[in-house]
Amino acid sequence: MTRLSELGESHVLSRILGHNRDGAHVIVGPGDDAAVTALSGNLVSTADMLVENEDFTRDWLDWHRLGIKAAAQNLADVCAMGAVPHGLLVSLAVPDDTDIADLEALFTGILAEASRAGSELGCEVPIVGGDLSSSGLIVVAITALGTVGPGAALTRSGARPGDAIHLAGTVGRAAAGLDLLFARDELRERALSEITAPDPASTVRSRLTDTGEPELARLIAAQLAAQPDYAAVPRMAGRASAMIDVSDGLSTDLRRIADASGVHAALESAALDELVDDLMPAVRFLFGDGTDAEDRAAPGSAAARREFALEWVLNGGEDHGFVATAAPDLPPPVGWRRIGEVTAGSGLSLDGDDLPTSGFSHFGK
Amino acid sequence: MTRLSELGESHVLSRILGHNRDGAHVIVGPGDDAAVTALSGNLVSTADMLVENEDFTRDWLDWHRLGIKAAAQNLADVCAMGAVPHGLLVSLAVPDDTDIADLEALFTGILAEASRAGSELGCEVPIVGGDLSSSGLIVVAITALGTVGPGAALTRSGARPGDAIHLAGTVGRAAAGLDLLFARDELRERALSEITAPDPASTVRSRLTDTGEPELARLIAAQLAAQPDYAAVPRMAGRASAMIDVSDGLSTDLRRIADASGVHAALESAALDELVDDLMPAVRFLFGDGTDAEDRAAPGSAAARREFALEWVLNGGEDHGFVATAAPDLPPPVGWRRIGEVTAGSGLSLDGDDLPTSGFSHFGK
């Protein structure tokens, strides 16, 4: 193992950036005071950071997937503007004793996700710059750059009454995955406190890995590092009146479109049924099938159990689905599903009932 | 006092960004998934982060100057490419219990420095995006964007034998200021351990504030938040063959030009005399005038005392001076001084003697 402190910053950077491939648009790449890149159209820029123990924990997330997660949340924001990614700047703070191999795994994760976005969207997405600092906590701060044609940017403010509301990708999976991960930790602690063999929790625990039972694994994987459906965006871009990356929850992010556009967003629960179905394995895992006396404070009725999953769908963040509004005259493109409609008014409703504000904020409220 | 945790992230951001003024080139400002800006020429981008207890300490640095420091180090990198700043993205991680007034002071510091750069360079430098996260440690991660005409970017690799080496701004002040700050802390501790009145250290200590004795104050100010001479850059840009922002120390950064250009950089100590003179008040403060028995392990001779200051000049970082190489046929423009010449070969020398590698690295070596 080679620790960061044993090599210099510049040696580490050149080793790490050896994995990077400059795009054809890169005139001056990493290694000078700043990068220089050739751009056509307008510049799109966004920044998001991940902080250890706030946004992720090393107990759950390996370095490679931390890289995927950090890149994805930034690239999704660029794409949600109807833009094409152009490059990334990566500022990292990590402990002195970090293994260089871990740092390389983080960078290859970032580059793998950038490359996936690039191949889905027909562009090159190199790392063009960044910084490496020492810190007690891991912080990954990424800026994603993109380009969009003049007048082609998709903001949150263009939704009009009569538009249909469409979703690409999923919502709720990452939130269900988070509850599964908490449950796994609880099971592990329970197993450690019961010195009995064979460990009754171990079978259950082994189902809860990202390579374990597929229905649960994909939910956990969505929490650890969701991979947005970038390719869906250009199929909708020409038609959309507004678009947003769903990072804080469907209700929160759709409300942002409603607020910015001065309209009401009416969700239809029937259109969310498949998304709820998708999460029922997590409900069954967490609460059993309702017949076992061991089942934990389980929602009683089948309806209450679906309600539990619907909460994830409405308020869970981090899946990085995309929501778009568009004139209702055409069916949604491949990869998109209709989930409601825009009407005159304000705020958000589900089947006509007002939905309260929820979703994620770093500082509560 | 209103703490961050009492308001939501979005309320805090809108309050803070109330201080921000969009530039005329901003099509979509902060508040959407990403910013959209109109750009002419090529895009310049760079990212640098400041981490609490690594790059600064709250004991020394107030929030406003933390903002200035964070903005300046990024803006200097953009300018060192011969570019004009275009905008900033600011990702912040701060503790939950941070006072909103402190956060506002940080942002007004960033905006004040961006505005200073803008007025020196005739451009608008708005904050176009960013992120706000919770963290035990303060982390300020900034990306600075800029624009440069096609073919006009100044890299590190264009220096040619025969070029003169020029410096704008200062080097060594921030390093001397750092040693003064450490000395102040030592004096404070000594004063606390000697329960005598009147406190003999208090007089000395009062000289060591950023509003105290001017000769020392400006050194401390350079450490806390150096303010680069942005305006000097365009006066040199048309002539320069290479340019760099001196952030890690004159020897380290000039060596980067030598390495990238495949040349030798020959510094002349006589040309550095004024820079050394500038730091002698700090030597006198730290070591006395050499006549007092109380004087600490002081360099003995006058020559040794100047040598001590020369170390700061050669190896001290964070002043954010600019070094440029240019054909020697013209005297340096206003704000620039000649400090040496480029010759064939490699590495760095002072008056013909090879200089070893030094300067700052986050991870040693």
C-alpha cells in the first residue's frame, strides 16, 4: 500500500490523471494554472459536493462508487439543462494516509461515469482540472461544464398549463436502498449482540449486498451510486418546456418547476404504480410478509404497505431521474413515462390532494 | 444570531445570493440545475479548495477574508492564463451551527474580491452556481471560469532561452506573515503562562495585528488574504511567452515554467533585494535587532539575517504574484520587475548556483 503522504501532490496527480483522456476540444489540459477548452454554444456550469458522514459513509460506499456518485450528480444537472457535458473539475480533500489505490479507484469511478455519459450523449467528458488537499474528512467537490445551443437551455420556468409531466429513470429506489442499508447495520449489530451460532441474521444480511438478491441489490446500488439515464434527455429535449434533475425528491423537485413556472403540478398516483411495485420487495424485506410475529412495526394493510413505498417514490432523493413538462399531444419518448399534468395555480397535488413540502435539505426545514 | 440549521438550505442560499449581481453574460443564473452563460473565445477553468486547519485556521482568519482568499487564489489562476474572469462556482461545507452572518461575510468576501478583479480587468465576475453542505470542517471549493481569445492563452511551456523573467506583485510576504502569526500565538501563550501585570507581551502582541504596525500588518494581511495585482497581467499578456501564478513559492512555480518549457531559469539575487528589504521588519520582529540577550536563536550576521528573508522570497507561497517570461528587448511594463533570465538547460539557479526543490506541497515531498 502506498499512502498519499509518501508521494508528493504532483506525483499523485500525474499518476491519477494518467487515467484521464483529454477530449479533442481540450486546448490546455490539467497541469497548467487553468484548463483551456474550445466551446461551441453557451456554457453550462454546475457544482455539487459530497461530504463524508453527511452525504456518504465509508462503511457503505467504496471509493470507485463514490467517484461514480459524485460525477453522476453533477452530470445529471448539466443534462437536465438540455446540455451536453464538456468536462469536469474535481477538487478532493482526503486524509494524508489515504491509499493511492483508493484515490485511483475514486478517479476511475469519476472517469467511468463521465465516459458512460459521453458515450450515451456522443461527447467527450475529460477531467480538465481540480485540486487535491489534505483533510480529516473526505470531500469530493465537482464542477461539471457543458454546452447548449443558444436558446436551447431547459430551465425550470417554462412549464405551461396543459403540459404533461413526464419522468425518465426512477424515483424512490435510492431512498428504499438507504432504509435497507440502515436495516442491514441493525441486523449486523443484533447478530453481534447474540452470540449464537449459526448467526440467524447472516442469511438475511447476505441478501442485502449489492451483488445479492437482485430486487434488493438494485435498490442499494441506486443509493450508493445511481446512474442517471442520460440518453433519455435528448429524446425529450426538443419537446420539453421545462426539465429538472430529481436529486432531492420528486415532490421537492417538481414543486421547484411549479414555483419557477407559476403553475400547479398534478401528479396521478395510478401513473406511479409501477414505481411503487418496484419498491415492494424492500417493504417486504423490512416488515416481513405481515404473517410473522417477529415482523417489526409493520404497516398492517396491503394499502398501508403500498403507502409506505409511495413515500419513497414521492420524497426520496438521489435516484437522479429527470422530470420534464411537455405539450401533451404526443406520447412520451422511449424511456419516459407520463406521471401527471400541469394546470393553472400553484403547488403540488396527488390525485387532487395537496402534497405538503418534503424532500431533502442539508440543513433541515 | 441565526444559525444555518434554523433556516433551510434554499432560504440561506437565496439570502446569501442576494448580494450577488448577475453579469450581462448570464443567461440562467444560480437557482436552476446549472447556470447558462454566453461566452466569447475559449473557456478557461480552474478549481482550488481551502480546507480548515490545513489551509487556514479560524483563530487567524475571519470569514470575510476567508472569502477573499478563496476567490483570489482561483481568480489568479484564471488571470495567469492571460484570460479574463467570467464567473465563479462556490461549493461550501460548513458546520450546522454556523451563524448566517458569518456565511454572508464569507460570500461578501468572495464577491468583493471578484468585483475587484472585475473592475481591474473590465469584466463582470458573478457567482453563477455552487452548493452548500453540512460538515464538521469548513471547506471552500471554488471553480473560477474565464475566457481567452483563440491562441492567446499563456501556458507554462512557452519560455525561450534569452527571455527575461519578470515578476508582478510580491513573493515572500505571506510566508513572513505566517511566521509572525505563529510568533504571536507563542507570545500569547507565554503571556498567559506568566501571571504578571502589566503583561510584557501585550505591547508586542498589539503590534502584530493586521491593523497594527503597518510594516508587519501588510505581511500578516498577505498571509490571511493576499490580493493579487490582476491589472498587471494584461499589461504583460501581449508580450509574455509563458506565465504562472506564484501560489506555491517562486522557486517551485518558476521551476514549473522551466520544466514545462525545457529551459533553465536563472534568478539574480540583486533583483530580489527590494523584496528582501520588504521582509526585514519581520526578521527584526522575530529575532530582535541582535543586541538584546533575550533575542531568540537569531541569525547572527547581517548577511545571515538577509538570507533568512531571502528564504521567504524564494520558497514562500500564497502571495499570488505573477511570473512571466518575455523577450528582453523592452523594459518590463508598470507593476512588473525583472528578476532573471531564461537560458538553455534545465532547472533553476540563483546567481549561478543551483536551487534545490522546495516550496509547498499538501502532502510533503
